[in-house]
Amino acid sequence: EEQDELYSLNPVRAERGEDPRTTVMVKNIPNKYTQRNLLDLIDTNHQGLYDFFYLPIDFKNKCNLGYAFLNFREPRCIAAFFRDFADKRWERFNSDKVCVVS
């Protein structure tokens, strides 16, 4: 259990500057989301706050693999992103998937 807490994302600790990590994994992304769809959604409130984004694509099936990585410039930026995305349903494509941020 202590190890789970060590690796879990705590947005309050990130906001206080107590967690130096800057990279998050976004999971449960509907497969129909394109890189542009996802970046447009992220950039609504977080444009310029990250310096790396990776959404793996299955080129054979022309869809994403359901997860992405995002690296923020500052650890404190993670808290607002977490509040905007974690445990929320995706807006597009009538998906029932719920976003997980870790």
C-alpha cells in the first residue's frame, strides 16, 4: 500500500510543489480520438503548459491505442489538468469511457 501511494498521482501534492514529477499518463482514451482532437481538448485550458505529447497510433487500424503521455513544464500544472480530466467522461464519439490520469 505504501508503494501504491508512492507512485499514485496526488494533485494536491503536485500543486504544493511536493511532487517533482512532470509526466502524466492519460488512459481510457476512446480509440476514435485523433491527435488533433485530443490536443484541441487539452489546449482549451492547458496550451503552452506542456512540452511533450505522445499518442500511440495503430496505423493498421487507423486508431489510437487508448493512452497518451503528456509532460508538463512545471509539476504544479498537473493539478489543474487532473481536475479537468480525471474521472470525467470523454465528450466526443458517444463514449462511455472515463478518463484516468496517473
